[in-house]
Amino acid sequence: MLGYINWNPIHKFTLWNNFSIHVYSLMFILSFMIGWCIMKYIYQKENIDKKYLDPLFTYTFLGTFLGARLGQVLFYDFSYFSDHLIEIFLPIKENNPNFLFGFIKGYEFIGYRGLSSHGATIGIIVSSFFYARRILKKSFIWLCDRLCIAVSLSAIFIRIGNFFNSEIVGKPCNEKLPWAVKFIKMDKNYGEIIPRHPTQIYESISYFMIFLLLYFLYINKRNKMNKGFLSGIFFICLWSVRFLLEFMKEPQGDEFFSFLFFNTGQCLSIPFIIFGVILLIKDNKMIFSS
């Protein structure tokens, strides 16, 4: 008996007429709902007025979406989007360029496909900075130390959405590997359908472990930790996982740059890892001292 899994799931649900909602979209929404609940718990625990939650949601959502979309455009698919500017911010795809003898282009509603996690991180950093300064009136790093807990859990659902979409697939592996996956949907992209590493699931599991670590440290060591310690752990662990798993992934789109043996995702992960190290060592006090 072969060990691989044939994966060709339903990736969208038709609600009425031709309007559909994609599983990825549901995962995206769910990630924000869960993140909001975590931040609500943290704000209650630290006696932060709940009136600051809604602005946090707004700033984080806009920062995530704009950063993720622009990151995808600039880092992975610039050659395509440079010829399809309207598709950058609208959830449509050019469908029939010869519609009405070429005078009017036809478009198909497809939802937003193509969001960069590196771009999302930059967007969240920028939006959080302005939120902390203008709305919350607290230190930016103080906010990062709390927000990173929610982000690490939210990232799990994004990768599950990728798994349903059969995107960001892994490289070929031995078909006897019990969790090897044949992504049926990817035959047009990579030719022959062969067993691959389910790298989306690898990332999801890794992010869950990072979330557990951050949550444990926050609950049990919060009063003993220096400002920036949790954020440092988050950036080092999450982006190191991303860096290492990139070795097991197929190239994503028209990658903007590479260096030596490192692809675009790895090159973009390195600055975040360095930022985490800086946050972690900026104060030499012993955080776990009794």
C-alpha cells in the first residue's frame, strides 16, 4: 500500500448564483477572528480599555492586507502585475481580453490570490507602529510582545488555506513517506503529479509550537522578561522555520531575486531573523532569574 495522500479538495463553496467563497478566504477571516480574541484576552489581563481593540483590528487588517499584496507584487509576481495593474487591489482576473472585439476586457471574480507573508509582516510592523503611537499611547515594542502571540497562531490558518489551495507546495519526496501528498490540482503547474512534502502542514505545526512557547512565556514569565524578549523569540523562531522549510519548497511565481543557494523567501527572512536577535540581546539582564 502506497503511503501518499491524493489531495484534491473542494477549495470553494458556491453560496448563490455564481458567488463563491474560498476556503483560503475563510481561513484568512478566521485568523483575524482568533487573533482578535487573543488580543482581547491580553488587554483584559493587563487592564487595557477594550475601546482600543477595534482600532487595533482595523490597523492590523489594513497593514496585513496591503503589505501582503504589495509584497506579492514586488517580490514574486512583478512581471505579471506590471501588465495587470487593476488586479493588484481588485479581486478579479482578466478572463477574456477579446471580449466585444477587444474594446472591453472581460474580468472574472476570483478573490485575492497571492499574498506574501514577508510583505504582511512589514505591513503589520508599520501599522502597529502608528497604532501604538497614535491610538494606544504605549511603546511599540510593548505592543509587538503581545501581538506576536496572536500573529503566530493566526499564521497557522493561513497555511491551512494554502494547503486547501494546493499552493506553496513542497518538492518531490519518497511516495512511501506516510504523509507524502499528491496535489492533484498542481498538474498544470509542475507537470507530472508526484508525491510531495506537505510544507504548508510543516509550517502550520511549527507555528503552533511557536505559539505555545510564546503563550507559555507570556503567562508565566511576563513580569520577569525584558521588553522585546517575546518579539525577539517570535522573529527568530518563525523566520528560521520559514528559512529552513524553503529548502523543501518549489519556487513561488517569478521570484524577484536570489543569492547563492538562497531563494527570495530565504533572503527576505534573514533581516527578520537579525531583527529578532537584536531585540533579544539588546538588554543583557537575566530574564529567568528568580
